[in-house]
Amino acid sequence: MNEQQILLSYYGDDFTGSADVLEALSLNGIPTILFIEPPKSNDIANFTWKIKPNEKSKWLAFGVAGIARSLDPEAMEAELDPIFHKLSRIPSRFFHYKICSTLDSSPKTGNIGKAMEIAEKYFPSSFIPMLMGLPLLNRFVVFGHLFAKIGTKTYRLDRHPVMSKHPVTPMDESDIRLHLHKQMDKNMALVDYFDLENVLEFTPQRLSGDFTYRENPPLILFDTLEHNHLKLIGEWLNAYGRKQHQLLLGSSAIEYALGEVFGRKAEEVKDHGPTSSMLIVSGSCSQTTADQITYVQNLGYVGIRLKIEQLHDRVSLETEKKRVIQLAVNHLMDGKHVVIYSALGPNDPSVRNTMEAGNNSLEPHFIAKTQAKITLAILNQTEIKRLVTAGGDTSGYILKELEIQALEFIQVLAPGAPMCVAHSRSKAIDGLEIAIKGGQNGTVQYFEWAQKGEVRE
């Protein structure tokens, strides 16, 4: 690898979270490639960088953007086993199973215990460090409980106005250990706030006590309230982690922790500049995204609602797709910015109707898959250079539909929601600039800043 070593490989359980890791490592001066399908060693060694082709670093990293967060345990096994097998053939110091910073998961959907069961086959470790809190993203872990901030107010996650009402994996427990005990049978140790200052004194053996190592490695969870805690935890991971394929679990806080130890100061990220017409596709039902959509519509962006009620019948589905595609193409060719959305916030009637209809009406992720096909059709009929996707499932299915091979970091737009550039064999898609954001990422001006290519948050 041209004398470079792979510090970390990772699997992101959704696409927006995978891009979050890409940003975290890149900002810490560790060149990173986000693949859509598992790479081979040659894919990494021969990667042609578009943004910083001559960048040199002792370390590099790579990841695979996945969809495990939206799958049931049986489907997770079918998804993860072959990917982990392929990734285990490429040596790296750490392997990270990246999960959402709000711990989106349940026994039936995105089961983290199932993921660890599979990961332990290919990345055997005597203990599994877990790090969730990331102050940069307003996520905090205190005495094992997860908190998240909206605006100026911080909520315990089981009382969070969005996450406690999540349509698929509502959080009814803020204690991370209790939440995970519903998904796995593991002993769990906690390095709490008072232990962090002298964390290197807390060896894995001291923390785990009489826990059984070989048969069922324990989780070791770290409190994280302040940014300086990340460096302390990074030093602990370096001191006690395996020298190859140490299994890690958590949010992108892990990358910020490792970046404090292994990273270097990256060049200042500059504005990438504006684009003349931009497409936004949102499948999020977050109020944050709803506010962002409303904001840009007030600026003159053209809003096109995908009528969910038209997707239940094959004939009306095709008619609705054609309507949305044609409207979007016409406006984009007129130099307008277009936002296609399926809902405006958690109280949108389409969200309630879809939840009430359940699986008897639409197959899982059908809306996201429909939006993906619409997006590809629009890109094939226009020459737009910048796309924004909002929502984990939506982003994942769009990137797969576009047959993108890999993503490379361009710039920050909001913490955890970067702008990237696509690598693809398709001339129409190669070089496409894509901003990928989770439903709750960014301030109200996120889409405007994405269009302007401005580093503002």
C-alpha cells in the first residue's frame, strides 16, 4: 500500500452514518475511502484520488456503507457474513461496526447483538470497546445513559421528542446497557465519568473482572461528556487493543478518538463553491429535515411531494413516478433547485398512513427504493452536478441504484453530513458531488449551504 498502513476498516449500518465516519477520519488527516461494495486490497492500493491525489499519510482507512440497521436478524446475517468475511482478509489495526449515535436498533430491526455475533467470527477480540457519545454531534453518555440535544435543550434519549417516537425503533430506554441486553447476552462494563481522567489505569482485565473472555467477550462502554474525553479513550484503545482487527462498536466518536492519537492536522477545508442547479431527495420524516425543506422552499426551491398513497398500485405507481420525474427534469433544466420529499416531519399524514398500513400495504423500504429509481431517471435526463440525499434508508438505496463504487470526502457542510465526490464506471455519475445527511443533521440552512458549497457549521 505504498508504505501506508490501514489504521481502520469499518462497516456502517446505514449510508448516512458511513459518510459521517468518512468525514471524521478525513478531518483528522487520515485519507479514507468509502466503498459501496466490499473492496479487495488492490482496490485500495490502486485507488485514484480525485480531491487530493498527492496526499501522503502514514495511515489510511476504508469502509463499506451498508443497510444492516434496517434489516431483521435473518437478513442481517445474509448481509453481514459475506461482507465481514471479505473485510477480514484485508489487515487493519481496528475494525469498527458503526452504528447510529442515537442507537437506532431493536431485537427485530438492526439487532446489534446479531451484528456482534457475526463480527466475532471474523474479528475475534477478547473484549469489545463501545463508544457512543460525541459532543460535536450533541450526543453525550453519562453514567451509561445516552443523551441528545435539540437546539439548546438536552434530552435523555427515552424522552427525546424525536427518538422516543421513531417510527421503526423508538427509544424507550436511555441506559445503553439495558437497551443492548434486549439484543444480546453479554456482560457489560462501564468506564464512567469519574474513571476517565485516569482511564489508562483501568485495564480490560480490571474492568471485566470475572467475565468470560474467549467464549463471550464483554462489552466495555465509555462515558463521554466532553470532547477531551475522546483523546483519553483513544489512548486507551491504542494501549490495550489488539494489534490487528480489534473489534470496536459505536458511533463516529470512535474515529474522533482514534484521530486524536493517530491523526494529523489536515489542511483547512475550504468552500467548494456553488452549483447552478441542485437536486435534493428526502425520505426523512424528521422535523429537522422538514424545517430545512420549508426553508429552501421559501427561498424559491421547487418542492415536489411524492404522493405515497399512489404507490400502492402498480399502475398508479408508474404514473406517479413519471409525474415526479418530469416535473423535476423540467425545473432543473430551467436552472431551478428541486427538492423531492415523501413527508414533512413526524406528524405528516403520510407517515401515519404508512405506519397504519404496515407490511400489508408496502414492502419494507419501498418508498426509499422508489425514490432511488426516480433519482437515477432524473440524473440520466439532466446534467446536474450536485445531489443531496436526506435519510439513511433513502441515501442507501439511492447510492446503490446509481451504481456508485466509492465516495471520497470533499468538505464539511454540517457535522456528520459531508459533501462527497462519487467514483463510478458510469460517466454520468463519476464525479457527481453528493451531500449525504441523516434526518436530524444540520441546521435549517443545510440545503442552502449545500447548494452554495459553503463551510458554515
